[in-house]
Amino acid sequence: MNVAESPMVQIATIAESMPGSLKLCYGESDMPTPDFICQAAHEAILAGHTFYTHTAGYPALREAIANKVFELHQVRYAPAEIMATVGATMAIYAAIRALVGRGDNAIVISPAYAIFSNGVIMAGGEPRPVPLARRGHGFALDLDRVRAAIDRNTRLLIVNSPSNPTGWMITENEQRALVEIADRHDLVLLADEVYERLVYDDEVEGSSPRAVAPSFARVETTRDRLIVVNSFSKTYNMTGWRLGWAQASAGTIKTMYRAAEFMTSNPAAMVQQAGIVALRDGERYIAELRDHYAQRRTQVMSALQAIPGVALPAPQGAFYAFPRIDAASDSTAFTAALVRKTGVALAPGVGFGSDGEGYIRVCFASTEATIAEALSRLRNFVMSGGS
Ligand SMILES: Cc1ncc(COP(=O)(O)O)c(C=O)c1O
């Protein structure tokens, strides 16, 4: 298969072999799943939730997801328009498999998590990365570049906002523009919104309890052209549980779960039950989590901005800082030398496509002390020449 090993694996392998290394290279928090969710899974097992479920998940979970989407975005989905999946990963793959075949291509707003391009390649298609432009202190969508990349074989337009790795968050106007482009060219939009609850606002002290990124669901013109994927992984620190979902038209959902039936089948029954409880009781936890990340974001931004030769676009969402570093024009060599010399593991930007070269990704879902130590070592490394 034509899927290359990620340069991230190289850095992670070095870090894992070094006791005491500081690993800010992964896309997850170092906090465990909260107790109320673990308790719910335990109770679900004892209550007999140990069998297969419908491939698309328990009806009660699909309904709970639909209710949460309505609560957050005031958009109604029927349970038949929701499918629970083995992480957003499975939702993304099932969506790509349903829509992309040999000879087709898919636009991927980049830099982006490698899952999208690799999913398209595994489906026999061609990924077409379209880079975000740098504007002021952040990234912005370049609609002309998007239009220029589309041809008659384009089937899918893939957008992840808030973005891993850049922290960029799409505006509602940009969403409307993409929906219009999708309508004009008969494309489907695949919107990865797994970081929708992790958004920060520089103007607001702290964070409002229901802060949420704009969803494409709010601006769709026809449900046949939109697949939204989401996940429990980042919102509830449930990465290892493997639970996510897709929202689309009932017809698209059916096509997707028919494919999932022969790949993963349903997500684990007790995990789905825990997911219902997470959706029901998790709002206070999410608000606390966002407050914690907001503080870490401030810490990371001021530490990075104080290093000469480092330019940091302000992350608006997710839990990553994505600075451009003069000394990291070869980001794989830079991060490999950094981890070997200092024990600090960061992700090379090129792991998110060639548009990410020259950047590195710092995950700030960690403790204040770990981040302070890691960034102090990064500073010394850069000041001493960065190799
Ligand atoms: C943008 C994005 N989408 C999807 C995923 C996968 O999430 P899940 O754990 O739900 O499969 C990740 C994980 O890092 C991610 O960053």
C-alpha cells in the first residue's frame, strides 16, 4: 500500500526509548478519562451491555448525539442521520470510502492531520492539499486556491476546523463560501469537527460555558452534500475508548455503515453506554477542561513568542501551537536532533503535509510544569543553533 510512515513515528520512537523524555508530540492530553465516565462503563458492563449492537450504534446513543448537536448548534438531525463509529478515524475512513474511488480526487485544506490524505490514497484516489494562507497573526482560507484545485474528478472537499495542527478555526462566512463551492461543483464536504468544544477567545476572560466552534451543519444547503465527523476522544479525554460519530443524510449514513459492518462492526457496547453518560453529564467537565487548556495556551504562546526566530500564529482552537521556526527548515531533522539532545519530543510540521514544512507542532494538553520545562529546553536548543 502506498501509505508512507509518518515522520512523527520516528520522533516518538526515539522519545519512547528515553526515560524521562517530555512528550508533547502526541495528539492527546496526558489526563485520564474522568471518573464519571469510567463508572458509567463499569456499570454498563455489569448491566449486560456486552453484546453486538446495530452497526451504527445503540438508538439511544444516536438520539443523544442528535440532541447534543441540537443543543450546541440548533440544527435537527434524526437518529437515522447519525452513526456511532470506532473513533472519528472510522467515520473519516468510511466517508472517504463511500465517496472516493480510482481516478477521483479530494481537496484537503492543509496542513492537516495525515489521516485525510492517506484515507484518500487507500481508497485509490488522489489527495490535493490546498494550503491555508498566512494572514496577520494567523492562518486564513484561500478560496481562490480551493477553486483552482477543483476539477471534474473532484468528489470531496475535506476541512478540519478547529484544526490539527494549526489551531486555525474557520469563520461562518468561509464556511458559506465553501458550501457554495461544493454546490457549484457537485462536491461533498467532509467536515472534521472533533475539536469543536476546545475554542479560545482572546477578548473574553476565561471561557463561556457553552463555547463551541461554528459547525458546517449550521450553514449546509443540502444534507446530501455534508458529512460532519466528531468524536468523544478530545472532548472527554476518551482517546483510548474509540468512540466517534458521523452526521449526514440517512442515505449516506446507510452507505457508510454498510461498509463499517465488514471492517469494524459497531463500537464496543459498554463504550457506547459510557458515551451516552458523557453527553448527558459532561458539560461541567468540558468547561473545566477548556479553562485548563486556555491557561496552557497562554503559557505556550508567551514562551514561544519569547524565542528568537520563532513566529507563532495564535491558535484559536484545539490544543496545539504550530510555530514556524527559522532553524526548523527541515522539521524532521530539527525535531529528531531536539529529542536526542534535550529529551523534548515535538511533532515535525512536515508530518502534516509539505505545507507544514518549517513548522513544528507543540501539544499543550499537558501540565504547566511539563510545558515550562519542555519550552525552556526548546529555547536553549534554538539559541544554541538548533542542531
Ligand atoms: C483532526 C482529527 N481528526 C480525527 C482524529 C481522530 O480521532 P479519534 O480518536 O476519534 O479517532 C484526530 C486525532 O488526533 C484529529 O486530530
